[in-house]
Amino acid sequence: MNFGFTEEQEMLRNQVVRFIDDECSIDVIRTFDRDTNQALWKKIAELGWVGLTIPERFGGSGLKWVDLTVVLEETGRGLCPLPLTSNALACASILRSGSIAQQQEWLPKIANGSVIFGFGLYDEPNWIDKDAITLEASDHITGTKTFVSDALLATHVMVGVQTKNGPALSIVDGEAINSIALDVMDRTKPAAQVQFDQVPATNDRFIPLTDADLDYVNSCGAVAVTAEMVGAAEAVLALTSNYAKERIQFGHPIGKYQGVKHRLADMFVDIESFKSLLYYAAWCVDDATGDLSQAASRAKAHASDAFAQIGIDGVGLHGAIGFTAEYDVQLYLKRAKWARTMFGDSDFHYNRVATLGGL
Amino acid sequence: MDFDFTPDEEAFRTEVREFLSENLPPRNERPGSFLREWLEKVRARGWVGFSWPKAVGGSDGDVARQAILKEEMALAGAPPLGTSFMGLAWVGPGIIQYGTEEQKTRFIPDILDSKVTWCTGYSEPNHGSDLAAIQTKAERVGDHYRVNGQKIWTTGAPYADWMILLTRTDFNTEVKHDGITCLLVPMKTPGVEVRPIENMAGDRHFAEVFFTDAEVPIENRLGEEGRGWAVTISALANERSSIGEVTQMSGKLEDLKQLVRESRKQGAPASDDPLVRRQIAEFETKIAAMKYNGLRYLTRQLRGQPLSSETSVNKLLRASLEIEMDDFAVELQGQEGVQLQTQTARWARSSLSWPNVVIGGGTPNIQRNIIGERILGLPKD
């Protein structure tokens, strides 16, 4: 029984924390662009984080999603916009469903940082299902992919398509497409609408998606987003607790008053809970895949709603300063709103928990 | 990260399971003598006071085996391992830590052998959550303390043999936590009067307890005079692993799902109702959170890292779950839900009994204070 992190994992965590402090502080993320991404991506590829879950034979570190969770918690804490989640999902898809040839072609390039993936699965804004993938593909792709995360930071995109054999993921060069930035509320999660105009698509660029594959990729997405939510929610709690210790009203720090203190305590209870659910789900990705759907849905469902409220109360407990653009806590509120429906909102995931639990 | 126990620990789990399959008949096939025999058997195995030192009659059971034992007992729906819940949960551990050798010899065997039951004299009419402000007075007179005052909400007092009693021996201390003294009191002491209080479920488990010149010998003092608060705090901290509770809650959830499968709402199966499904899934998710919180904290203990006040997290989760699950079941059954004579009346009854769990041992707001102050470092109020 060892439901905790190893010394190596704690060292990895410290390394990420130092990197965020030194290279990707909140000031940097406020002006983050494609050039920033290129420069930082090279560094984190050298540090081995990009290929963390790629087997060593393909140039990666051969670690697991539990290790990736450590990285994503800390990048989430700093709202770091590096497209780690998109690339982790590309890796997970290629490893699970790609051919040997596709693995040999793409994984080493992801690991060394020369290929960066944007990722977009569904075309419907609030529907987690294979039928929510509507872009059609044959020997070419023509049409629009409505929501592709990180497309403008990437060299390639991996997008969900419908082929004559059913749903698949298609790998497309960034130069062959036209990406138009979406004006996303959370600017640390850039996304684009991607237009395809007679883009040639050869067989070696398709990764078939069975129902189980899609479920796996979506669950991995839920795990990744929840890992970022854990770090981000802890950041809100730390910011707000510190403010409550310093802000004096009616002659006392406001954190002395139970209206404030108890809300902060409830935040702690919620974060501890979805953190524990997340760690188990992350462990399931590699070590208990049969439990992954249920574990990921529990974690994402709980985190989606709890973090949304934490974002609101984090801003609210700060009073007026909380919603100034200059102050950082509002950035987390925007992340909460972005994360809430990514890879399924709480209604979707709780319904899945009910089904998997025998109702 | 792994969820495996060592082969030795797994062998212990097998031992517990084999014992249970041989010695725990189904509920409706248990003879009248069952409970007494059960208590003797588990005692013979060394599972009562399992974590206590061998020197006092325990088994020195480690944290992992304690968790396995609790989990297997709860999974099997086994009766408790002793008749005195409080004796095993905190009176015994308090005596082991603070008692004299004479007290250990005198009190511990009877607790282990289920010969006595204990109750806990903490709350007073004006001092419940603010426990350290207690006013029950103990004066030193010769070779005994003379006790005057009143306790209330004393669970188990109507049938307990002994009470662990918090008194004030010094009314002039700067800090209210000083001047508190802990006494071990026979309930049949002259001057101790118990008046049971009926609760809203119609039960009479708790009581007012009045002390009028009750004389308690000095050798019944636990710990030093004036240092009783430390005894209280460390004794309560002995109640830690929540794994058995999680298993109980999981069992309750399965019963609730069965109720949903058998119920109809608005003329259709309740299990098709999106809000019903969501509510059940939220319960299941919170129970899973309690389980994995518990395993994270257990891991810390296994690594020798002391726990802070994290156990308040699961206490808060459990408090809301207890109330919400019962309430959901009562509401789901509509007009039948509020009746006490139906087959499913257990939900109605337990919807009136949650304060036992939710308020006993510290109200939710006290748990929030503990988290806010001890973990988040917010100023005390």
C-alpha cells in the first residue's frame, strides 16, 4: 500500500516548480505567444517532460501518467500555457491505437520537441460522443474543425474525423491548414478554429478509434485537465488564504471571521477530495485501465463543479480587487470556466458514474 | 504508487476472511449466545485492542493490518469487536498513554474482555463546542476529589459502568485549557445521577449526568492534575483510520441504489430520472473520495509521517453524506418515506439519527475551524 509519490516524483515536482518560477511566471503567461512557446518547449523537451510517457525505445522517459500528473499539477498551479495536455493526449492515442510504424515515426519527434501537437476531438460544443465528431475525411479532408486546442502553438494537429471505417484521429501538418484564433476567455488555453481545404490524407495519417479507444482518450483528457485543476485550485486557496490573513476589516484579519474561514476550509475539503480521486484515476491509466472510465469520471465530475465554485469564491472573498485585471486570482476563475466542460461536464461524468455503478 | 499489500499483510487478510466465514453466520441464523461467543473469539485472536501494546494485552498490530482488519470486518457486516466503543476508541488509549501501571492493570483487561462499558463526560449545558471552558468542579479533599456540576448529551450514560470525566480543578488559570483534570468515575458512585434524554428518533441513548458531592478517589485521576486537556486531545487523536467507515458507507450506498431500482417517480422508473442518477453518482463519488483520502493518509502514517488535522476532511464529508443520503431516500419514497412502520422505515429512522455521527466528536463547524486554523493557518477567533 503506497498511495503517495516517490522521492523521484517529488524531485520532478520541485524541478517543475523551479521552472515555473524562473521561466514561466504569471508575468510571462500574460504575454505568452508562439515565440515564447517555441523557446520554452525546447527547454522542457530537454528536461524530458514532453516525452515523459513515451517509452524509452522511442526516445522518451518511459514514465507513467502518475508522473505526468505531477507535472500537470504544477503547470496548472502556474496556469502555464505550454500545450502539455494536447501532446500527452497525442502520445496516449498513438501509443494505444497507432501502428508500429506510426509510433516509430511520431513518438521520437514528440519526445525531442521537434513536433508539437494541437488537439481537437469533437465538433459539437457540449457533446461527448463519437457522433459529436462530424468532420469527414477520405483521401483528403475539407471542412472545419471548430475547437482545436493549441493549434496556433503547434507544428501539427491531431483531430477527430469520421472516415468510411468510423471515427479516427488524423495527423495533419500545421502548414496544410488555416488556423484562426478563437477569443477564449482563458488566454492560457489558446484554441483555434481550423480550416481544411482539400488537405491530402494518406492512410498512414489516420489512427482508428474504436468506442473503447475514444473512451480511453476522453478519460485521459479528463485526467489531464483535472490534474491542472488541482494545482490551479490550490493556487486559489493559497492566494485567498494569504489575503484573508492580511486584509484587516472591523479591526481584524478577515480570515478570523467564520464566514470567510469556513468557506476556505470547505475549499480545502473539496480540493483534497478531487485530488485523491485524481491520483487514483491517473494510476488507472497505466495500471488498472478497466477502472479508468469510472475513476476519471468521478475525478472530473467532482473537480468541475468544485473548482468552478472555488474560482468564484476566490474572486469574491478578495472583494473588488479580486476582479481587477491586474490581480491574478481572476485568471484562475477563467481557467475554472474553461476546464468545467472540457472532456465532459459534471452532468456527463456523473451520469457515467451512475451507469458504471449499475443504474 | 501501488495499492498492493505485502504477502504477509495479504496472509493476514486471508486469516481474517477465513475466521469470518467460519464464525459469522448470516444475521437471521445467529443464536442468542452468538454475541458473547463472538466477543470471546475475537478477543482470543488478539483483535480487540489490536493496535495496543502487547504489554497491556493488545497485539501491537501495525497500521496496515489495522486497516485490513477494519475493512474486512466492515465488509462482512460484523458486529463490533467489543461492547465498549468508547473504551476501545479513546479511554483505553488514554489510559495506556497517561495512566499509571496500577491503572493499566486495573482498567485495560476489562475493556478488552468487554466486561465494562464506558461513557464520556465532556459536554456541559453551557460548554459543548467550547469544551475547554467546562465548569464541573473537582476539589481535592483528603484522598479524593469532591465533584459538583453537570454534564449533558452524555452518550451511553444510561447503561455505562464507567465515565471518563473532564473536571475543572483550578478556576484561576490564565488559559482556560489549563486547570482541567481528567477523572475515571464509576457510574454507581453516590452523588452521580443519570437522567436519560429522549432524542428525536425516540431513543434514550444520551443523558444528563448530575454530580452532587460525588467522591472520586485520587488514584482514579488520569494524568496530572491540571493537565487533563492534553489527555483529551491525544485520546481523541487515537481515532484515525476511516477505512471501516468508508466500507460501511459503501454498503449503505448499495442499499440506496437498490431502493432506486425498486422505486418509481412521476410514473416512471426512478433509475431513469437524470436528477436521481446524478444524486446517486455524487454520493458514490464522495464515498470514493473518502476512500482515497483515507488511503493517502494511511500511506503517510505507513511512512512514519504524523497526520495533522486531515482527519477532519473525512469527518466533514461523512457528516454531509449521512444527512443527504438518508434525506434522499426519504424524499424518493414520497408519502411512504416519512412512515415508521414500513419495510423501508430504516431510512426514515436513520434520517432522524444523524446527529449521533454528525455532532458527536465535534460539529461540522468545529471541524471547519480546525482545518482553517491548523491547516490553513488562519487566525483563531
